[in-house]
Amino acid sequence: MNPVRSILLGCISALFVAAGLFLLVRGEPTQRTLAYGVIVFFGACAVVALMQFAPRERVKLDDDGGLTLWPDKIQAMGLVVGSAGLAIGCFLSAPLAKADGEGFVSIIGYVGVAFFGLGVPLAAWRLFRPNALARIDSEGVRTFGLGAWSLDWHEVDAIHELNVSGQAFIAFETKHRNLMHDMPRFALNLSLTRLAVGPFHALSIELWSNKRRTSL
């Protein structure tokens, strides 16, 4: 999510939370469940929006002269809180919709409970049992997991930053076939980490350039 969309989502969510608080204080007692649902649901949306602005981590090589990319724990924690909040909000709102004769809306609400509720354990697993995303060192770059790939520095022709739908990537140009659905195949999605794009790009170019100089 790009910063403009995050700010817009945060502002809209804050307005709905304020409306829920007003309804909780000034509304009828029968409206309290609805007020809680609005507060929890849009409060979770606000958390998802705000976590985009958490401070970035410093880009620094480890003792082995490399850098391992890990999933962002702040994002994972935000997903746990956000998914739980959205599931609770749907759970509180669905019975109210049914009572008002909005059967279809009620069904959507219960589907939301199942969907966002399932996201809680998945996000919690990512938080407490993270798997490394990639590693970059003096020899090259390699990724882990489904669709993993690796490149030696001598295979790389250029390295550049790329932004796709608000997500930041570092793309590695090679002579290999390098497109998958209009996206570079050999690219690292830094939006999944807390690493700053600019410093990581500079580090990648430094490692690549050092390898090229020593290979001459």
C-alpha cells in the first residue's frame, strides 16, 4: 500500500472510530453492540494503515559479509491485531444485520468472520516462526521458499529500484528470461521487510561491483 492510500485509509478509519465512540456515548443502549463493532472493525483498519509508517531498519552486513532478509515483525503483529479486529467487528455486526432483515449482509459478515479469523493464526505463525525471505552476500543473491531462485553476481547486468502498486522491489537484470506476468522474475520485494529501499539498493550495487572488480 502506498503512503497516500495508507493516510487516506487511516483518516477514514479514524472518522468511523470517532463515530463509533460518539454512538457508544450518546446512542441508545441497543446501539452499543453496533458501536463496538464499528470501533473494533475500523480501529483494526487504522492499525493496518499506520503500520506502513513504522521506522525502517538499518542496512548492515553481518559477520559473514552478507545480509539475510526476514519478514517484518511489525507488519506481522499488525496483521494479527488487524485480522482479529476485523473478525470481531464482523462477528458483532452480522447478527445486527440479520435482525434488521439484511440476510445477505449478515452472511457476508459471517464470511468475514471466517476469512479474517483464519488470518489470525496465519499471521501469528509468521510472527513467531518466521522464515528467511532471501540472502545477499559477496557471491550473489538467493531467495527461499516457493519459487526460490538464485543468481551469482556475474549473471547480473544491472540492479535498479522498482515500484509496483505501492510495493518496493529491487530488480536484478540478467540475460535469462526475466519476466513473469509483466513483473521481473529476479526481484526482491522489500515491502515485506523493514529495510529501506535506497540503502539496500546501494548495498546491492556495492557487493555486485566488488565482485566484478575482483573477477577482472
